[in-house]
Amino acid sequence: MTGMTVAPIATRSRTVRLRDAVARRPVLLLIALGLGCAVLAWLRIPAIARDTFWAEDGRTFISSAALGGPAVLLQPYAGYLHTVPRLVAAAVVLLPVSWWALATTAAACAIAGGLAVVVFVCARDLVPWLPARLFVAGLTVLAPFVPREVLGDLADLHSLVLWALFWIVLSRPRTLRAGVVLAVVAFLGALTEIQALFLAPLLLLRGPGLPSWRDRRVLLVRAGLIAGLAVQLVVTLGWPRAENTNPAVDPLSMAYGYLINAVMPLAVPQAQLGHVLAATGPAVGLGVLAVVVATGLYVVVRGSRAQRLLVIAALAGSVLLYTVSVAANPNTFYDYARLTPAQLQTAWLTRYGVVPSMLLALVPAVAATVALARRREAAVRRALGGPAPRPWPVWSVLAAAGLSAALILAQAGPQFTRRSDGPAWQPQLASAAAQCRRDDELRFVNLKETIGWSVSVPCRSLDGGATEDSR
């Protein structure tokens, strides 16, 4: 036994153990992620807002589902189809009328959780570092401005759908089952969000690490997306949206608005944004944008070809989506360059900045993934006695990415929404039912919702509101 050496027992890092656990039980992780994001989406919405219909949710989707037949599923609105919101509305009106608003919010939150899972799966090859990928997937419900108009409602659910479709287009399914699921999501997503047309150029990208048309699973997913977009094009050409006749927004206001609605939310909470704008003007926004662009340049220099294209597409897409959205819907409240410091305190904040902001937020996370890979390479070189690169670029990128993530996560609590002041749904039901009972000829009543709109509800759906003809 003399002369025998005992090799030290290598201890695995916590990151390696976590990665191995995820590899053994991937389905459990996906379920936990989906449920966690759905619950987080629900909690970020104030209680009164959960029981309040937002915009088209009540007036267009729920009313149509309650008063119409199956044909409303294919009914265009504002120039394109909204298939997923109409499907959800058709299911919601099967429930007791008192649950309609809460069920709509819950369904929208559940869908947001499911879309977060889609992003997590699709980002696997481009963002292999698990914490960064979880953060990117979590942006689906964690984006700072997302509760204001997008989270927990059907009217603007298409924004989250577009975010998920961005990742689907860049992904390569590893199994046929995953390909089928993503093809269905892509098809329904394209039937819900016509702006998915802007993703078409990404289908032409080729090279190492990118999906190939020769892969049958990739072809299946893209066929679903293209089929949905083809239907949307037919609809929008046959039933175009009404033309906006407001004056165009000037380029300086467009650029300032991009800083306010897409860039500054990454660092400044919604409640303080107006005060920061009044005090500093565009300075804070330009500083935040500089950090994002700097981390993006690091990926362009040090990342893989696929990661470089991801970051370039995210930065370009962020600017494109905001610009096109505002240009297509001009209004005087987008004239930010003309506002005084006092007026900037109450500057209009628009949902058009939500997806552009999410695209910016992913850039530092990808940079952190690349930086950690470089750090591991440097460790291997040192172990082999070779030269290693200077550590400061890696640590600088990791610090910037960590700060970016911390600023976003600090805003993860409940936020103000445009339905935070009601009117809540359930308190209106008793008087509506009484109105139906007083008038036997009444077939439906209108209940209040946000922005001065109303929801038409059949009397037969209200307790005690059935008429002689419907009994």
C-alpha cells in the first residue's frame, strides 16, 4: 500500500449541479417556470385591475363571444385577426358572468407564462447559460412597462406573442414533438399578431448555429408561421384598418419617444420616470442606451455568429418596431421634443415601447453568457500554461449585465396599469341584473369598462335576467 496516492475528490460547483438537475428533469423545470411566470404576472397587476376589462377585451372580444356565434372567431378587427384573444373570450363566456373579468385576466396571465416557457426553450442554443436564459424568458412578464397595458389582458397580448415569435424564428427544435408544438404556437401567433411580418427577414439568415431550411423540424415550425402570416395578409388586404389622419410625428420626437418608452424603463421605474425626464431630459436614456449598445458590441466582437446576429436583430428590431408603431398611429402626445420640463413630468407612456424594451434587455444577458464562456476559455489556457486574455473586459460586461438585471428585477412588484382605477366588473352586476328583471323585453345591458367603453352582456347570462323567450 506504500506509495499509493489518493486523488482528491472533485467537488462540482453549484452551477454544474443545477445544470445536471435541470437536464434530468427538464419537464419539471418548464412547468415550474410557466407556473411561476403566470403567478408573477397575476401579482404584478393590482387587485382592482384584475377585475376590470381593458379596452377591446370587453367591448370587442367578450361582447362578440357572448352575443355572437362561432363565426366571430374569424372576424377581423382593426385590419387583422386576433385569433387567440377570440378563442379565450369564447371559453370565458361559458363561465358565470361574475367571473368574466377575472377569468380573462387569469387566462392572459397563464398564456404569458406559457410564452415564457416557449422563449426559454427556443433560447437554449443562443443563451446556453441557465441564469441568463431564465432571465430572458422571465422578461415576458418582468419587462418594466408590461403591466401598464400589456400584461393580464387580451387586447395587447399580441405584444407578448411577437416577443415569443422572435425567439421561435431563431430556434432549432431538437425533437419532432417540440417542432409540432412550436409550429402550432407559430401558426396561432401569426393569426394574432400581424407585426410578425417584420420577422420574415430572419427566416433568410443562414450559417453555423442558425436554423436551416433543410431541417424538417425547422421547416415544420416555419410552415406554421408562414401559413398564419399568409392568412393575415389576405385579411388585412381585404379588410384594411381605418387610415390615421393625424399629422406625422417628427423624427426628433420619434427618437426622444424611443428613449422614454423603450430605453429608460430598463433603469427608471414608471412612477419616477416623469420626474427624471423633467430633471435630466434625455441624458439618462442616452446613458442606458450606451450601456446596452456597449454590451452588444462585445457580443459582436466575441460571440458566436448566431449570437452576433441575435444581438443585431434585437437592436435593429427594437428601433424598427417602435418607429413603425408610432408612425402608423401618430398623435399629438408623441410630440415629446416639444414638451417643456413641466410637461415631461406627465409625458405619455405607450405600450409601443414594451417589446422594443424587451429586445434591448436581452442584449446584456447574451453578453454575460459570452463573457462567461470567455472566462472559462481563459481558465483552460492558464491551466495549460498558455497566455490568457485580460480579465477586465469580462468583468466589465458581467458587471453591466448584473446591474441591468438588478434594475429590472427591482421593478418586479405590482405596477400601475391603465385599468388600476376600474371600473371593476363584479360591483356592476347586481344593478345590471335588476335592470333586466325590470324590463322583460330587454335582451342585453351595457356595463362600464375602461376608457369610456362598455361591454354588452345578454340578460340571459345574468342571474335573474332570463326572459320568457330564453327560458
